[in-house]
Amino acid sequence: MNWLRRLLPGLEWLDGYDGKRLTQDGLASLVTAILLIPQSLAYALLAGLPPQAGLYASIAPLLAYALFGSSRVLAVGPVAVISLMTAAAIGSLGLTDPADLMAAAGALALLSSVFLLLFGVFRLGSVANFLSRPVVEAFITASTVLIIASQLRHFLGVEMDGATIPELAVSFARHYDGINTTALIMGVISLAFLLASRSLLPDILKRIGLTAGLISILTRIAPAALVALTALTAWTFGLQDRTGLSIVGELPSGLPPFAFPIVPLETWRALIGPAALISLVGFVESVSVGQSLAARRRETINPNRELLGLGAANAAAAFSGGYPVTGGFARSVVNESAGAETPLAGVFTAVLILLVAAFLTPLFYHLPKAALAATILAAIWRMANFHDAWLAWKYSHADGAAAFLTLVGVLFLGVEIGLTLGVALSVGLVLQRSMRPHWAEVGQVPRTHHFRNINRHEVICSPHVVSLRIDEALYFANARFLEDLAGEIIARESRPTDLVLLFPAVNFVDASALGSLRVINARLGDAGVKLHLSEVKGPVADKLLEAGFYEELSGEVFLSHYAAMRTLDPQTTLTAEGVSPG
């Protein structure tokens, strides 16, 4: 049973489960489902898929995450950024048949699941660190702009295609004369309604004396109310036939199609790269949301467990007619604030959406696509934040350049290329910085046992002992740099007799760096200079000792640098302490 609980953390939520928690989870699931249904339909259209794919992606993934995930309140499903990335990946395949599009989306979800599960099995939760914060923020901002631009097709009722701003602009220029006035009016009114339901409606309801809990519920069901009102309006006035208003149309009723996504081998190959990026972005977004909610509840989540939970959710989406999913901020906040106590709230939400998909899809026939576009815009418009990119540039030109490259790349080259450029530049900057590790020659601060950078502090230095503090891990990329640095010391006119390397910040020494230490030791020996080490961390010391380097070392290994200087140059040390050598 202990092994089973480790494999399925969802079983832990059942301990002490009672009627009170059941009631809270049930109410939370109802509120969340009301939000998810219109959002799921809208995000499926954003992904370039039939609307029912959004419903399918909001059923089985919730069940899978409830068993394998580590967050009590995270709600997984389609989200805006992942939907945009799915559209870019599937759109590049040149498919037109809805069945082929659904199959390719399922394959994409399955590949994303494989990446997430592999990361989880090998406990690579830190893989998210490859996306720096400025890159992530720039990517989200650019994606938001792209999403808004792509939804103009539904807002304006015109044919537009493309995955970048220039492509969308050219497409609009070709078809702008076909703008549908009814779609535009419907979209503007829908967007105004949704925005007002967040900003004005709570104050109005409060003035008429409703409780805070009821106000919260009423404002959150605004998207569902919009779906009902716009569909009823389009049906009553026959807007499709009379004005050409684009509507959702017929959606299949019944259970999701549980099957393996069958696509050609070349499609699998084409989707590997996009799947890797989608899994990475989805994991970053989900963990960020999960950690934020967990902190509010004084709980913790396990990033490696989240990888397994998201991997299971995406596998479930792949086998049930869905597409890649992750933890969404808006739906998770709604789920948590509505009173969800355990992941069983997600299970109940999945059951409600399943009932809608099985029996109520005919009600969405007359739903205007302009209203769904308004749902997306109302949910994401605040995500565009150009100010953070400017702040990143002001603080660090390198980080700002990575953010700017990501922003421009996503907008003008596409989401995959833009994100890849940002990640590549971020990783390149890390390698560049680590290839020239920060170091400092240090001297003793008068009347203390402390040693500081000679270029920053008034210190006393030994005339024949050089002390170098290394502030990075030593590995193949910077090993030669350390050799060159030691060579410069040997070439000094002052002719030192001892060189001490301070290792308080060195957490790792790989085989290449060990080879460089041996080369330095030999070269210094040939020049009549002894090499010493001080303040070596335990794990590093163990490896150096195991490799036999301590036996080869021409000098000594000191516990502290003060002990090294007292041994190698006691006269200068006493002088620095204000003690007369006599």
C-alpha cells in the first residue's frame, strides 16, 4: 500500500475525506466546470481544432492528474499559450481534414507526455531552469499579442491565416473587405460584457446586498451566461443565414473517442521538436501556478511529481481525442477560491464536462465564434507585459537581449523559433559566463581574519603569497581559463613562492578541471612555486582525495584561508592584525 500511495498520490486525499470536503469539492467543481466549458471550446478553436477537442481535453486529463499530480487544487486542461503552440505545430503539417487534425493533436499530446514522463522518471524537475524568467515573460507577452491578432478572424468574421504577425497582417489585407459587421458587433458586446462582469458587476451586486460568496459565483459564471445569451440570440434571429455570422455548428455527442492517435511516421518526426517545447513551457506554467497556490495554502508541491502528473494528463488527452494540456492559472484560481479541498474536485469537474459532451453539445450549435474569441481575449489580455522586458534590459543587457530576441522571434518568426532562440541565447549566456568564472585576488582586512578582493577593499597582501578566490564550479568549459590565470601569476615580476586557491564557492570539479589542477601544480612546481588549497568543500575534497590529487599537491590543504596565511606568511598576518612581529 505504501508503494501504491507513492505511485498514486491521489489516494492520499481520501484519508479523512468526509461530507464537508465532499460538499466543498462538489460546489467548486460546478463553478470550475461552468468556466471551463466555454474556455475549452474557445481554446480548441485557437489551436486550430474542432471545438469538441477542447471538451475532450478537459475530461480524462483531470482524472489522470487527480491520481498522479501533487497539487490539491491545480486544474489541468487547455490553456491559451499551449493552444497557440499546438496551432503552430499542427498548422505546419498542411492538414485540412478535421479527423487528421485531431489525430495529429493527439500524437502531439502523446509525445509531450513522453517527454514529461521521461523528465519525471529521471527526476529532472530542474529542466524548467532552461527557461529564464525574462525569456518566459517575453514569450508569454509575444504569445498574447499573437493570440489577440489571431482571434481577429472571428471578431471580424474574415478569413485570416498565418502563425506570425506579418503573415496575419498580409492575410487581413487580402480579406479586409469581407468584414462581417454582425460578428464585429457580437464580439465587441461580448468582450465588453465579460470585462464589465469582472470590474463593474461585483460592485453592483454588492450594493444590492448580495453576499461575497454569491457575488463571486455570479461573476465567475459570466462566460457561461455569455454562451447561453449569444447562442440564443443567434438562433432566435437566424444570424447565420441572414448575416453570415460564423457559428460553432454541429458538435458530436457522446463519449470521447478513446483510441490511439494514428498518424504517419513523418508526422511523428515533425512533431518531436514542438512536443519538447510544449512540454517544457507547459511544465513551467503549471509549476508556477501550482507553487503560487500551494504557498497561499501553506502547502508544497513536488516538481518531479508534477512531471509525472502532467505526463499522465497529456497521455490521457492523447487517448481521448484531446490535445496538449497543462495547469491553467485562471481555472486553478477559480477552483481554489471556490473552495476545492482535494483533486476530487477535478474528478467531479471532469464528470460534469463529460455529461455536457455526451448529452448537451446540440445546445452549442448556434454559439457565435465571435463570442468564443471574446472569451479568450478577456482571459488573456492582461498577460501582455512589455514593461518587464524593459526592466530586464535595464538590469542586465544580456537578459534583456534574450527577452527581446524571444519577443521579436515569436512575433515575426513563430512561437517555436522565437522560444528556441530565447532558450538558446539564455543557455549560451550561462556558458559564456561560466567559461570565464569570476575570481578575485584577496588580501587580509586589517584587524580581522577576513580576506576580501584587493580591488574593492583596503587590504594587506603578502609579498610572496598570492591568494586567488575562485567563485564558480570548475568544469571542462572553464578549466583552461584557470590554467591561463595561474600562468599569469607565474609570470609576475614579484616572483611569488606560493599560490593559494580559495575554493569556498567551488561546488564541483569535473575530470577536465582535475586535469587542469594537475597541470597547474606541475607548472608551478617547475617555476619553484608551491600550490595550496584552502576552504575546500567536503564533497569536492572527497573527490580530489579519491583521485589522489592531494598526494600530488606540492603544497598543503588548509581548513581556512586564515590558517593558510598564518602558516605561509605569519609576519604579514600579524602585521595585518596590528600585532608587532617582535
